[in-house]
Amino acid sequence: MARKIIWTLESADDLEAIATYIARDSGFYARSFIREIRDASLSLKEFPERGRMVPEFSNTAVRELFIKEYRLIYKIEESRIVVLGIIHGKRDLKVLSEKDGWKN
């Protein structure tokens, strides 16, 4: 069953911030990387469990895909996939998740 992909406001903001940051050096690479992130998220419609469980959380429904040095964090729900955020791999996920109100 294909699920609907939902982006939270925070995750959409993350995507925009990444695009802005990369575009300072190259608009082409910014567009290319954003497309790669979007394509990865769309693949979750059919294969939601392809990502690994996020080791910082005890919730098996919260998973992540690695896209270059970024972690696309998402939650599997019955009829949809909720993209929670796109986090650089060097950032502290626990601190960010508490700030944004993610549930374990």
C-alpha cells in the first residue's frame, strides 16, 4: 500500500535552509541535492521500512535515510509517512528533536 508523504513545517524549513546554504556556492548543486532528498522521500511511499531505526530513539516507527551527510528522519504511520526533519549528521539529534517536539 502506497502511503502519503507529509512534510512537517520544520522539515520543509530544513530543506529550504539546506538549499539556501548550498546555493551560496552553487545553485546547480543546491537544486540537484534537493531533488535527491525529495526523490528519497518519495521512495518511502512504497518502501517505508527501507531506512534504519534511529538509534537515538526507542520508537521503531521513527526511521532515517542517509543522503550524503544528512539524515532524513521520518515516522511511519498507518496511511502516511511524516518527514520530521533533515539533520546534518554532525548535529545532536536528541537536542533538535526535543526543540521541535518530536515524540519518541
